[in-house]
Amino acid sequence: MSEKLNENNYLRFIAGDFLRSPNQINSIFESDAELIDIGNNQVLAVTYDALVEEINSGLYTDYYQIGWMGVTISISDLAAVGANVLGLLLDLRIPLEFDLKNIDDLNRGIADACRFYGCFILGGDTNHNTKLQIGSTGIGICQNNYLKRVGCNPTDVVYTSGKMGLGGVYAYQKLFKNEAGLFLPKAQLKLGQLLCNYASCCIDTSDGFFPAIGQIMELNKVGITLEIPITTLLHSNCEKICKTNNLPSSIFLAGPHGEYELLFTVPLKKVCDFEAYAKKMNQLYLRIGHITTQRAFCKQNDQCIDVFEISNLYGKISNGNLQKYLEELLSLIKKMKL
């Protein structure tokens, strides 16, 4: 059974020799946003993300949605470190022949997302390109506490901020059925800030549930046991799509497109206080399992699931052959009896 994510090895090869700030708190992969100690008990949180493959593959075609997602991708990273958002730098590459209505839809998506998150466009860069691309640099501040992907220990309880699978459902419906409506996930900013006082580690699920689980396991050298049935973990929409298309329910946990929820761990001694405060603040959460010393992801019946093999599969399929990826993913899930 593999214990590493191939994407991590690839990024280590690219960025392994880059100079890093002596004030940087996180090592590579250790947090969703880069964390810089700026003194006075404050940490600067910075992240950059862009929509390139999502647009080129046809996953996102609605311009309002593209604007919304161009903001959300970076806000979600800031949420996963518990930051208060200062604002965004916007990176727009727009074709010369781009229709003005499309620009209006794009701008409305950006503006509505910023209003929803209570953040501002601080500046950025706009250029022409042969294809539309959008990226954003998220900038935030963590006061006193912050969250990283590392820090959990055996017996810590594992939670998600909501049901899983909606991102996978959207990708399947859009790319294979051309039937999807708008997918406008909402980054969990308020929960991330709340978790600074309780969580031992945190990651967003923008790449899918299994890749997020794999990151936590690999970085912390731990395992995770799922205490609830996978069907309980999944959003109700997943079950409907599975029945209609004769698919195994776990397929929507595989990634590489996720739902932008948070996956996090809380030490046992803080569980009662966390759950009580979360309920007081009307904050949803789902308790799904616990951290173990066994380096594996296990279901209730001790059946081990190789989340690394599942998560690495997409990167192994050359030339973006989505049909081949789906076929091999289904074969792999069948072999694992998921």
C-alpha cells in the first residue's frame, strides 16, 4: 500500500530548492496558505490559486460561476488556516474577442463572491490571452492562533464541516453528462476562525475527500478510522446520481474536484467544548472518525482503503483522457470493494 501522494513528490522536485523566508512558519505542504510571522502575535497568511485546467477542460463554462470560483479558491485556503481576510489581488487573462456580456457575468460573479465573504479586491493584473484564465492571491491575518495540516495525534477526533461528494457529483454531471447546474461552493471562513481555538490540524477538501485524507495521513504519519458508513458521509445528491447511473457511492470522494468543505481534527480533551461552542454558534459539523497509529484509512469493519492509490490515479492518466480515468477509477473501486 502506497503512503504518498504523487503530486507532493512532483511539487517537492519543482520547489524543493527555492529559498524560503526565515519568518515562514509552515514547511512545504504543511498548510493551505503560506504563513509568515510578522510579529506582535500576528501571522500573515498568503495564497495564490488559479482556474486553468477547470476552464480548459470545460468543467467551468458559466462566466458568473468562473468569477465566483476565482474568488472562492483562495478564500477557502485562507479559511483552512483560520485567517481573517484582508482582500484579494486578482489575476485576469481575457481574450481580445471576449463578449462584453461575458465580462459582465464574470464581474458579477467576482463581486457577489467578495460581498458574500466580506472581502475586497485590492488590486491585481489584467492582460490579454488566447483563453480566459482567472487567478487570485488571497491575503489574510491570523491573530495569535492559526491552523496547519500538521499537528494531529492518535485519538484525535476527525470532523468535516459538511457532507462530502458534491464537487465530485458536479464534475461527473458536467463532464460526462453535460447536465450540471451551477456549482457555487462557499468557503468555510467562520468555521476556520472558530477552529483556531480547538483544532489540531485542518485542510480544505477542494481536491476531494480522499486526497485531503491522504494529505493528513502522509504529513502527520498517522492513520484514520472512519466511524460512520460512507453513505452517511456523502451528500444526499450523491445517492441519487449513483442510483440513476449505476455508480458506486464512493466514486464521488475520489477527487480531483472537491466541495470546499473543511476536514479537521480536534484533541479528545477539547471535543466537548468544541461541539458545545459550535452548536451555540449554529456552526454545522459532522463527526466522522478518529486518528490512529495504524498507517491506513479504514472503514468501520477494519477494511483498509488505499486513498493514495485512488488520489494518485488522475495524475497517472495521460492527455487528460477523462473517460479512461473514469473507467480505471471504477475498476479500482471495484477491486477495493468500496
